[in-house]
Amino acid sequence: MSLFRDKQIRGYFIFQLLFALLVFGAGLVLGMCQINGAKAMYLGHDEAVASSLLEQGVSREVIATSLTNTRISKAGQDLLTVVGIGEQTNNSMLPFLYQYQKSVFFTLTMIAMLLCLVLICGTFLFFWKRQKLYEQTQEALDHYINGEYTCHLPQNKEGAIYQMFASVEQLATMLQSRNEAENKAKDFLKRTISDISHQLKTPLAALNMYQEIIAGEPDNGETVREFCAKIGVSLKRMEQLIQSMLKITRLDTGNIVFEKGLYNVTELIALSVNELTLRAQNEGKQIVISGNPDQRIVCDLEWTGEALGNIVKNALDHTNSGGRIRITWECTPTMLRILISDNGHGISPQDIHHIFKRFYRSKYALDTQGIGLGLSLAKAIIEGQGGMISVRSEQDEGTTFTLSFLTES
């Protein structure tokens, strides 16, 4: 039975069994004592009767016959009635019986008191241990109610109550995880709002300034055209910032489900550099693509293409005119790697561990375009699909980003 898996309940039933054996043994001992007591009373009465008859001159033979006689006659009953001895006679009038009665009552009372004391002590010990367990449980539950999960319920024993404790502990763990997730979500929302508001301050201030300049010189066409162009740049930067922040937020909160498929690597790369080829030509830079055209990759085409495009944009931002951005790929039995390398400025040692942080801008690249979210977004996209991204760079010699994806099993 599952009831007896509880150590305390099992111990209490063992105690009750031992107590029942104790009562049974006490009954046997008491029975033997009463038999011996009755025998002693009977012998004492016979000795008193024999002594009295001898003193009155009755012969020994008559006395012996009387004491061993088992036949009851009407004359004998009548004689006892005449002298006042019968069923209605008060026990106090029968000295031997009265003494025996007092002895029996005393013995029974003492044994009953002793057995009751044993039963009360055993039961008290059981409920005392149970009460301690309930108090410990109540203390832990109070901590859980107050949001403190350092206290734990006992779970190292068997029994229904400990199974319930395990369920409560599991519930507390779930509540703790939910609270932590809610706190993280609040912190994330707070940081996101702070980042967006901080990043929007500069373009908004620029827009206000440009508007004031245009309003102050409405008849100066050249000035109007110049600052209208600057307004367009600021608006585009704000749009990029908001779109990137929304994408990163959706990735971080798990609101984006990647729809993976099997695609040619060349198709993925063509999608990622489609809008960047013209920019590279205008800036006098080359994008070189080489690799096995039959190689295939498992990924979400649109999102992965955006990640690669962000890395290529970063390479274009940090490469001088005449520079080259090379995109290659290689495959092993378990991994497909896409390498994006350039011969640009490279990354300084003190910056290389921070380049994937949001809005991080190196002090050596303050004059380059960008909002500091491209690499962070690319990392979130790649790792969100179970891939990895790493970087290797030497200052003034170039940078290589490696995107690793598991091959199709």
C-alpha cells in the first residue's frame, strides 16, 4: 500500500502493532497472576477453615473429606444462608475475597495506566513529528508567497505527503522561472525603450535644426535643397534604426519563427548582396563570390539573407575605395561555413569583443556610416537558427566573419 511508504505513518503502525502485542502479553501475564492469586485465596480460606475445625475438635478425616468434597447439597446451602453467606453477601464480609478484590483492582489500574501512558506517548510523538513537518512546510510556503525561493520542502523520503511536497516544489520552480522571465522581459523592455529614445535624440535634433534653417531661408533654393537632402538622410537613418530595433526585439522575445528550407548557397548569397552590388560599384569596391554552386544550406532564406547582407554592409563601411569583399563557403560532413572577408581597416583588439553589442561604435570608426545594430541583428538571426558566428581580424589588414550552419542530416 502506498500509505505505508510514508516513514512516519509506517513507524506509527509498527508502534500500534507493538502496543497490541504488549496488551496481549499484559493480558496473559495478568491472567496468570489472577489464577495464582485465586489459588492463593482459595488455599488461604481452606487453611483458615481447617484450622478452626481442628481447634473445635473435629477429626482430621472429617476435615479432609470436607475440604476435598465437590458435591453441593441443599442442607449445605441452607446452612450458609443461615449464617449469612450467599450471592447477596457483600464482598467486604468475605475477608479473603475482599483482599483478593483489592489486589486485582490495584493491579488492573496500574497496568491500564501504564498502557494508556505508552499509547499517549507514542501517539504524541507521531503527531509532534507531523506537526514539525507541517510547520516546516508552512514556513516554505510563506517564503514562496513572498517571492523567496531559497527555502525547500523535504523530498528525500517516500510517501504521499512527500509526493505532494515534490509537486509543490515543482510549482514553486515554475513560478520562480515565470517571475524571472517577467523580470527579464521588463528589463529588456526598459533597455529597449531607453536605447530607442537615446538613438532617436540625435536625428530628431538634426531634423528640428534643419527645419528651422529651411524656415528661416524659404527663398534660398540651394539651402532648401541641401537641408531637404539632409532631412531625407536623417529620416532614412531613423527608419533603419526603428526597423532594426523592432526586428531585434521580435527575435529576443521569440516572436519570430524561422521557416527553414533547403536552398542553394548561391541563391542565398545572391539575395543578400543584390542591393549592395550597385553601392560597391559606386564606391569603387568589389564583391567577389566563389564556391561550389551545387552546395546547399538549410536555413530561413529571407532572414539569413538579411544577416549576410548586414555583414557585407559592415565590410563595405570599413573598406576603402579599391577594396575587395570576398564571400566563400566550404562544407564538412557536419558543418557548412560561409566566410565573408575584406581587406579593409580591420578591428582593433580592444573592440573585437564588443562588436556584436547593440549600438557599439568603435572610436576608430566614428566617421563611418551605420547605427551599430547590423552585426547585433546578424548574430541574433544566425544563433536563432542554431548556427554560430565568429570573427577574426587584424588591424589595417582586414576582417573575416565565419557563419557556421549544421548540414542536412
